[in-house]
Amino acid sequence: MAMAVALVAIVAASLLFHFVSPWHATPLASNWQAMDDTLLITFVITGVFFVAINLFIVFAILRFRHRPGARRRARGEADDSRLERWLIVGTTVGIVALLAPGLAVYAEYIRPPADAMTVEALSQQWQWRFRFPGDSGRLGGSDVRFVAPDNPFGVDPADPEAHDDRLVVSHELHLPLGRPVRMLLRSHDVLHDFYVPQFRARMNIVPGMVTSFWFTPTEAGRYEILCAQLCGIGHFNMRGVVVVEEPAAFDAWLREQPTFAAATAPAGGESASDAGAASADADSAPARGKAIAQAKGCLGCHSVDGSRIIGPSWKGLYGGRTELADGSAARVDDDYLRRSIAEPNAQIVKGYPPLMPPSELTEDETEALLAYLRSLGGGDGKH
């Protein structure tokens, strides 16, 4: 009897929690109402089976429970062909009812409309970058052979269509309101997942593959990008922002982003049309150091605004003193930083895990990275 009461209580509590719970899906901000409808169908089907199965168990417990003094023996049947047929048919119908709506929605989810705008998202532990096509509307070709500190996307320099591609080397992605967007997803290292809950948009990013989906933003605002696939110690911090705005504001923002030609042009080699897209010090040592830090994934662990993530923040680090895990202190100068890059576990900063892998940088890359660290504030660490 206690078991029957417990099962009834579990069913009642589950139904009550579902209908009065304050936790629901985030408000929809894209065209994918079909995602919510499919989820509702799944809830209804699984909910009906959950209630029916548990109530049947309660009925069986009460109907066939042991009664003191009763002289009854259990009676079994070798088989029941009619019951077995109904169970097979019912199970098949239930599975089809669960799978069919999802498969239909997924088939539409990966087939973008012809007028969809293309955006490429490049994932890397633990950061996001984005690329927009130029005037042709087609992205330039890319290949891992071309990946370099100043070309993290691996864009083919010989492809004419790549020259006016717009590069976004930050975690903030802007999109126009009401326009279909086709997302192309690539990984720089491990398995990631692009997920914006309000868009009901999610897709695995597999190394060596290009995965894709599409959606149409329907509500202006700022929405968080999450990595929904465990990708290492900094997984929790692999976040970005989608800003959905009016088309005119989006066009103005996109024009401010550097083109591939401007971002990779040698000193003095920019054309007049690209001059406004790249700053005058694009080829200075700190700028090159920043590009190297982004390309190597350093900024996935080290912030530049003083916030604490996986490793120590770089803001104001250079020239100061840092406390080490063994109780000693070290001056953050060129020698200390060079050793930290080559032998990151030799001097562990107190309060941080020994997770940084050794980095193989050329002397020029190291000098540029040190220049970038100096530019973030701090004293003179040279001696």
C-alpha cells in the first residue's frame, strides 16, 4: 500500500510542478516556433505514458496485493498473441509520433532560404570569431594550410572573393532584424556547439567539418551565445553575444569591421578603400601581439579587462609582482613571461590551476606578444 501511495504522490507532484513551475523556455526570438511545438508534442506523449504506466502499477499493486487469509494462487499465461500485437503496434506508433515531428523540423532547419545572409562562426577554446561575405555575398575559400596569427580563419589569400570578407575578431556578433541568416560553423580545435536559447538555434561544431543551420531573428535585443558541448576547462566561459538590430544599424556596424585584405595587408600596403577599416597601427607590435593572442586561443583563458577566468588577467600584469603557488613572489618581466610561455608549469600563480600547455612561438611572435602585454598597463618589467 505504501508503494501505491508513493507512486500516486510522485505523479501528482510531477504534474503540479509542470503546470506551476516558474521555469519555462526562454521567450522565442526567432522563426522557430516549430521547435517549441515539437517539444510540446514530446511532453504530451511522454507525460501521458508516464501517468498511464504509473497508475497501472498502482492498480496492479492494489488489485493483486496480498490479503491475509486469502487462498488464491497466482495464475500465469504462457503468451498472449493479441496483447503482444497491440504492444508492438502501440510502441511503434508512439516512437513514430515522437520522431516524425522532430525529423520534419530538422529537415527544414538545415535548408536555408535562397535569400539567407551567410555568417561563418569559428570556434576555438574558448572564444568565438565571425566572418561575413563581401559584396559578392559569397565567403572566400579557406583551408587549414592558411591558418596563421594574422589569419585565424585560414582564408585563402589567392581567392579574389576573400579580399572583401569582413572579419569580426570579438565575441560580439551583430545581425539584422527580420532577415534569414545561414550560419556556417567551423572548429579550430575540438568539438564545440553553437547555441542561442532564444533562437532555439543549436548545432554541433565538429573539427574537420562545416555544419550549418538557419534562423530569422524576430526580436531586437542582446542574446547570449553559449557553447553547449563540453570543450575543456574553460567551457563555462566560452560565451558570446548576438546583437539583433535594425538593418540600417547593422549595415553601419558591418562597415566598421576590417576586411580580410586590410587585416592582412603589409605596412603601407592598404588601399584607400581599406584605410578606414584598419587602424593606423594595425602592423605595430602590440596589434600583432593581440592577433597572436587571439589566434593561439590565449584570450580564452586570460582576460584583458581585469576579470578572473581560467588564468590571471593580463590587465596591469606587466611590471608588477605576482604571488606563486609555492609561497614565493616573482616580478612579471620579459624573462618571467618568456619562461611562462615555454614552461607554463614551472611557476604556477597562486589560486590558478596548472592547465596551460607549452606554446611554441617564434622570437618575433614572442616579442609581439610581450609588446601587447606591456600595452595593457603595468610598469617597466625590463632589466
